[in-house]
Amino acid sequence: MARPSRPSPASSARTRPSRRSGPPTSAGSSRATRSSRSRTGPSGPSRPLTRSSASCGCSLSGRRPRATSPPSPSPRTPCPSAAASSRPHHKRPCSRRPRPMKLSLAIECFRTQLEANAHSRHTIGSYLHDLGLLAAALGPEAELEAITTDAIARFLTGAAVTQKPDGSPKAPGSLDKVKTSLKAFFRWAHEAGLADANPAAPIRLRHRRRPAPDVLTTQEKRRLVKAIDQTRGPKAERDAALLDLILNTGLRVSEALGLDLADVNVAEKHVTVAAKGGETHKVFLNARTRARLAGYLKKRKLVLAESQALFLSNRRERLSIRQAEVLVEDWLGRAGIGKHVTVHGLRHTFATHLLERTGNLRTVQEALRHRNIATTVRYTHQPSEALAEALEAL
């Protein structure tokens, strides 16, 4: 018995009813319809991405970059991470290359940042001096992005850094100071987005322990004060007030010389000090220091000067640190003290004598306003036995 023949696929397709209600369309028109639907949404055509719609601030367009040649991420070209996303507010970061900047302009920006962070004038001046040496070595047209680690290494081995003006070699601490300035500057430039990398990161400082300055004994301190008291005149009264203030309060020389007339309050037994980081502290004055300052203030207020500084130079300007160092050397010579005690050594003298009186290292730390007690230990200048007893008392 012969089986009935099956219909061919072509004839079946012709006889099968179409599921679409509309008329049949060609393949080309169908693709065009789908493309038109993808560009339109429920609220109409999508808008191109603009600068204001990007979270990174790039100049964006709504076109997807080609896979073969993606645009480079720069302020003038579309951000690839944003263009690849259909959302206008993309969350992926945009790695843009920094715009070229001259080294001289970057140094000025660094100065502004240091001033905004309330760094001292001495710190800012030290940084700018070292960076000025770098700018002089690389030239006025040097660009920040073009500076490499090799260029910094060649600069650090040059005569401007390693030799004094007379040709003699500088101390190792001078080289470390320049390295510290360069590391701080290039770290800031990298974090601020002015440079892709930090060329000063591989530079290492020498780990060395600085020798502590000499201090005065109790007898030498009395001889120094006696030598000043035996001398009359406005200069001697000024020097006596300054040295007595540091020896009995432990102020830094920059803090003592930075005092103004309004900062001294003898009645309230304190002086208001502008400390590091823009902070202010009220430092207690003992009876001896209050009497010394009260007598000095009566004559200081009679001096007509534009500056309101507490301690004035002969030119009626604020006394400088170098001038304070010279007067300390002068009075040590008059008192017959052969030690090389600097003006900062007077602060160390205060810490050593305070530990001898109290035996409490925490008290010394509070008086010196140190954040780390390890720093206070370097100020004590105590023998190991005396320091061990003080540590046992904590």
C-alpha cells in the first residue's frame, strides 16, 4: 500500500498562516526598525552625554567608541568608560592625563598649599629654597611631567646640593633636607593630579640619629643669669627676658620670638603661643618669669615701633632666630661657659631640669607639648639610671 507523500517545506511555509498581524517586511527594514527602537525610549530619543552630565568632568559624547581604536582618556576627548555605558552618570573613574604644567608654576601652587595648611614661615622658606635649586638646575622651561627619577638623582649629586659656596662639602643633614623637600613636593603634585607618577618616591633618606645639643647644668644656668643681671641697659633687659622665658617655659625659639605684646598676660600668669600646625597654647609663667617680663614690658611699651613684636632688634624689627643664636653665644662667653649651647639647647636644658625635679616623664611631655613621648626622651639628657627611675615612676 502506497504511503501519502509529505508536503515539501516550501509548500508548508506557503500554506502556514503568519502569526504577525501586519504585512510582511523585508530583512533590511526589520533591522532598521530594531535600530530605531534601540535609539528611542519611553520618553523619546536619548540625549547625547554632555560635560555637565559626567561625574568626572570630561567632555563626553553619546557615541560608543569603536572597538578597534578607543579614544585616549584626556580632557578634550570622550571618556571611554563613560561612552561605553548607556547611563549619563557613570560610576567608573576616569583616568585622565594631567595637563602639562611648568615646574615654576607648580612650585607657586605648592607654596599656596603650604600656606593654606598653616605651615610656618621657616618651613615654607626651606621648601622653596630647595625647590628653587631644582628649578635652576633643570631650567626655567622645565615641565613637571617631564621630570624623571634619574633627573632628580643627577640633581642630588650636583655641586649645588653637595657643596658649599666655598667648595667644601656639605653635611649629610643638608642633603637629607633637600631630599625631604623634593619628596614632599612631588608627593603633593602626584596626589593633586598634576603628575602621573611620583619620581621622588624611590629616593631614600639616611637613617641616622642626630646628636642631641649640649645643655646647661644648674650651676651654669645660674652663672648665665648672673652675668646678664650684672649688665645694665635695654639690650641686657631684653636678652634677660628672652633667655629667662625659654629656660623657665621650654618654648621653642620660633615660638618665643613670635610673641606679640598682646600675647603676654602677666596677671593671668600665661603667654599665648602660636604653635605648630596653626594651634595656640597657653603656657604657664612662674613667679620669676612673670617678674622679669613685667619689668621688661614697662620699657618695651615706651618704644615707638611699627612692629608689635615682644622682642625687637636694634632696628626696631622682630628679632630673628639668627640674632637670638648670636646673643646666646655672646652671653655664654661673658659667663665663662665653654660649652657650645645653642638657643634650642635652652629648651633641652628646661626639659632636663624639669625631669630632675619631678621624675615624671609625662609631665615633661606635657610641658614640651610633644605628641610622642619618644621625642621627649631625647630631650631629657639623663643618665640611664636616672631615666630608668623616671620610667619606673610612670
